[in-house]
Amino acid sequence: MMRWQVITKATILSAALMAMATGCHKKPKLPPPDTSAPTVYVMPPTASITADPLSIDLGQSVVLNWRTTNATSVAIDGIGQVPINGTQTVSPANSTNFHLVAKGDGGTVEANVRVTVRVPEVSPVTTGQSTGGDPNDMANVTDAAFHAAVPDVFFGYDSFELSPEGQTSVSSAAHYLTEHPGVKILIGGYCDDRGSAEYNITLGENRANSAKTALVSAGVAPNRIRVISYGKERQFCTEDNESCWQQNRRAQFTVDR
């Protein structure tokens, strides 16, 4: 009986010691939960641009049509910012590559379409340039008399389309040049001071070329006309109002001496 009690006490003591050892063992730390945001894939933009027709005669128009997806802003060189999808009618004065840039959260994409402009060869007879013209016409023409007979062409905001008043000015210029076959002219394109310098240089060139295209269509030889763009660098009026801005949106004819 005594022996059994001793064994029992020893067994209980051993079990107690094992329990204490087990209870003192530290539990392993679990890794912290992953709180990072899941990766979100942003679709890149797509863009396309077409022209109808792709080839025209000088003075004709082309319809540009562009479509994009996943884009937040779209711009076309020579036109500026445009809707993400749209159409626009243009009358390029020479063969032009219309370059579109579409930007979105997923990146930038570009698209291009080229329009070929066929410029006709105009003979001196049809333009009023006769071989018997007075070679001293240039020297005899004063700037004051020229500007009195040939008014400037004015344009709407952000536009290079000829208005009915602009067509009248071009007709006056064409009549004058027919009557003075020895005179050559310079057409300067001007803009108001809104927008970037780069954009306005292009817009001024488009305005000058619109006037040139109309003159050629009226029978004036292309080699009698030179164009230049001054953009917004040469302002006729410096006040900050629409009346003043209108004066700066013009194509001006001058004698090219």
C-alpha cells in the first residue's frame, strides 16, 4: 500500500511538472494581415482617324473622323483640342498629315492620316498675267493705294474658315491682282493673344493659306503669292476684349517687294 502511494505521488508530480513546462511555452507569432490594395489594371487608350476623301483638288474640303476609347483628352495638330470622338470639315491648302494624340489614365496613343492636295498648274493667260504686263507695276504701287483697294480678311475665334465678308475681301484682292499683273503679294496670318504661341503660329498659317487658296481659285497664279504666319506676336490691338481680339484675327495682304 505504501509503495502504491509513493508511485502515485511521483506520477502526479511528473504530470504537474510537464503541465507547467507546457504552459510556459510561448505561442508562435502569426504574420500580420496583408493590407495592401489589389493591383488595378488601367486600360490603355486607343485611337483612329480617317479622312474622306484622302485626295482632293485645291479649294475642296475633307471630312476628318476620329474615334477613341479610354481617352480623357484628344488633340489634332493644326486644329487643337477636340472631343474624344467627332468629325470636322477642313480645307487644307497643301498636302497635310493630320496627327492625333489621345491621352488617358492608361497612357498615350497616336494616330495619323494624310490628305493629298492636288494644286493645278495655272497658265498666265487664265490668271491675268500677260507677257505684255508692265514690269514697273511693283514700283508704281504705293502701300496706301494697295491697302485701300485690297482690304484684310477677318476670321472668327479659333477658325480659319472664310466668312462671306472674307470672300468679298478676297474677290477685291483677286480683281486688283488681275489689273496689276506685275504685283506679287505677301499674306500674313495673325491671331489674338489667347492660346499658346505654337498653336497660334499654326492657326495664323492656316488663315493665310485659306486666303491664298481662295485667290488661286479666283485665278491668281500661286507663284505671285507668299504666305507667312505671325501668330500672336504682332498685335494690332492690345485691349482685353472681343472687339480688340477681332482686329487681331486676320489675314493681311501687303505688296511683296
